Amino acid sequence: MFEVLVYVYENYWQGDACPELHQLSRKLTAVGFEAEEIQAALVWLNGLNVAAQNTQVGLPIASAVAPELALTNTPPGFVTQSAGSLRVYSVAEQDHLGAQALGFVSFLETSGVLPPHMREIVIDRAMAAPGDPLMLDDLKIIVLMVYWSFGEEPDALVLDELCDDTEFRVAH
């Protein structure tokens, strides 16, 4: 499934250029991906599209109730996470994601490149992905796809972190 997602990201890096799922299925078949991988990826992508659209639409915030929220870059309908808040992961999330993936999500969050609403989509899509625990490279693909679904390109340093093979890095 992740090979299909990488192909989609590389070939349709502008999310609005991506064809509808049924047409994408035909294109992926023509490229040579197996039917099972295509089906799994399309189901996963459909879930990503639903999550991204629901986040972007959101529920309206009454600016009279919380005028300070109108000035933030938080999507409508979402209350910004306070500095003292803490995301508690369920046992199922901890088991499926594993310590390495959770550590990476925490790293992205504390670096300020993964806002809370995107983090929740990353966690949701990671829970929908195969693997127990999820491989870190697979989580990086998920993060890229979440950025893609919002029509955003990650910062160059973040993109380097997501795409670079860290196995052969030398610590200075």
C-alpha cells in the first residue's frame, strides 16, 4: 500500500491534480501495481480525503464567544490547543504506532511543524494503516500524505527529515 501512496505523492504532488479514485485506480493498474495494494491504498486515501475535508469545513465558531480564535490559523470549528494541554494516546494507539512513531510525532509537534488538527489526522490514518507496530518510514509517508491532502508542502527541513534515510547519518 505504501508504494502506491508514494507513487501518488510523487506523480500528483499537487493534490488537486490527482484524478478521482476510480480513474486513479485504472492509472495505478496500468502502471503495474497489484489490485490488492491499489484497493488498500484507495480505501486509505478515501479516509484521508474525508478527514481533510471535515477538518477544513469544520463547525463555525461564534466570534462573539471567542474573538481571539478568529485571529489564529486554526481551521474553523476547532479550538486551539493550549500550551499546557497534553495529548494522551490510548493503549491501542500506543501498541499500533509504537514508541518510535509516537516519538517522531512528538518531535514534529514540538518543532511546530505539525499542528494539532493535522496530528489527529496523522494518528487516524496511521491507525488505519497495516503494521503492528507501524514502521517509522511508513509514518513519514503518512505525514507527507496529510500535508498533501491539505495542499501544503512541508518546510524544506521537514521535507528533508521525512524523505531522507536517517540510517546512515553520522551524529556530530
